[in-house]
Amino acid sequence: MRDPLPQLPGYSLRRAAHATATELGARLATLGLRQVDASVLILIAENADITASALGRQLDIQRANMVPLLKKLEDERLIERQPLDGKSQALLLTAAGRARMEAALGIIHAFEDELLARIPARHREHLLPALNALWR
Amino acid sequence: MRDPLPQLPGYSLRRAAHATATELGARLATLGLRQVDASVLILIAENADITASALGRQLDIQRANMVPLLKKLEDERLIERQPLDGKSQALLLTAAGRARMEAALGIIHAFEDELLARIPARHREHLLPALNALWR
DNA sequence: TATTGTTATACTCTATAACTATA
DNA sequence: TATAGTTATAGAGTATAACAATA
């Protein structure tokens, strides 16, 4: 079949992101986490007392959609909330949350290594800076 | 804020794909098309008499989800179907479909050029081969 | 037996608007 | 006046199962 689409960076970006997300998602599911859950746990670990709104801004997730996301993590006792003032609340990891986050990081780093290994050596180091130029 | 996520190729891939898809989607919407619609029109143009099933396999879209997609394009008189045998049907572009496809290609190529222009020159040519190594 | 086209459906993710309370 | 957290809801996209008809 003639298929010019893989010659288009935008299309290849779409397909590569979908394929890798499916793969990583399956591995993180063994921890009961989605990619976005792992991202949240990682950011809270690095930024103690961050608020839900600030987290949403950093991850490009709307406030309204943070609610069920954080509720799930709280229900599983992975995060806790503490009032900062009358309207804001600080997020922090529980011990279980930290353990889960570290397990997720292990899966993620192993996966990243595998991804990079698939790329021919001469292209490998260019992927991350090229990607980051597209959205940061 | 400390944010280690952009150092992860898998995460950057996700964010870059989302950002670029949003942007291209807005431009294609001026033609009444989504990215997937444009992909379908392009593939039919390059492969006359392709079937819906073959199209779905190439694009990684399930047969069941091709039904409403093709129905929309047929309702807009962009594609036509002709029976190949008792159970398969050939897809082909109408004149309007070809014109719409060419307009979409114009938008897409202009967008790809812009994307590549955002990438520092020394990384630019490596993006496509690196991406394709991740899913093809 | 495998494949094509189809229907119906469920689930996830995301977007939008609106509301209350507080800074 | 802007921001935080929340509720409710709608839409898009995708996944799954099942079916009839044909190769």
C-alpha cells in the first residue's frame, strides 16, 4: 500500500505517542496507575505542598478534571490534603504514595531506556530536544 | 517548580503530540475535517479502491469505528463506495473529495514546515526517523 | 473458517459552564 | 477582582462484543 503519512512528522508524532502510551499504560496498570496518576505523584514528590490548581497548570489539566483524579489517589491513601489557608490545600504523598511513586518511576525509567534503545544511535540524543521544542 | 517530567521522552512525546494535534486540528477544522478524516482522504487518494477494513488496518482504527467515520465523509459527498464483490466495497474520492484532500494537504504541509522550523537545526532532521523507530 | 461491514454499547478522557467561598 | 475547589454535564474518541452475509 502507498502510505505517505509516515513521512509527516505530525502524523508520526501522533502514532508514536499512541503506541508508546498504550505500552507504558499497560505496565503502569500493574500498579493500579495511569500515566497521569504517575505524573501527579511524581510532581507532588518533587514539590511538597503544591496545590491542585498549580498541579493542573503544570500538567495542562483543568481544575475541574483534577477533582476525580485526586479523589481516586486520596481514596487509595496515596496522597493527603492539608489546608494551607481558607481556600487552598497542600498536597503531599503518604508513605504508601511515595512507595507507589518510586515503583512507577522504576517502570517509567526502564520504559524510557527501552524506547531510546529502539532508536538508531545517531538519532537517539536528538529526540528529546526536538520534542521539547514543539511544546515547551 | 521542580518538574522532571520533560526530561522523559515518553512524557515529552505525549505533550508534544497533544499540543501539535490541537493546533493542526484547529486548522483542519476550517475545512470541516479532523486529522483522521484528512488521513483517510489522503490514503484513499493514494490507494484507489481500498476497502474500509484495509484502511482501518493501515491507520490502526478498528472496523467498527470506521463506520461512522466513512458515513460522515459519504454524507458530505467526499467519498463514494462501489461494490467489489458480495461483501467488500471499494472506496474512492469524488471530485469534491479530491479538492478537499488537496486543501487539507496544503494545510498539513504548511503546518509540518512550521513544526520543523521550531526545532533547532541540528536536531531537525533526526525527529522523523527517531519517531518512526518508536512505532513502525 | 476467516473476513467484511455493521449495530449497539460502554468506557475513558477532556472541555465547558456555573457555583461557593476565600485571597 | 482574581483564584481555589467543586459539581454537573456534554462531547469526542476508543474499545468490545456480537451478528449476518460472503470469501
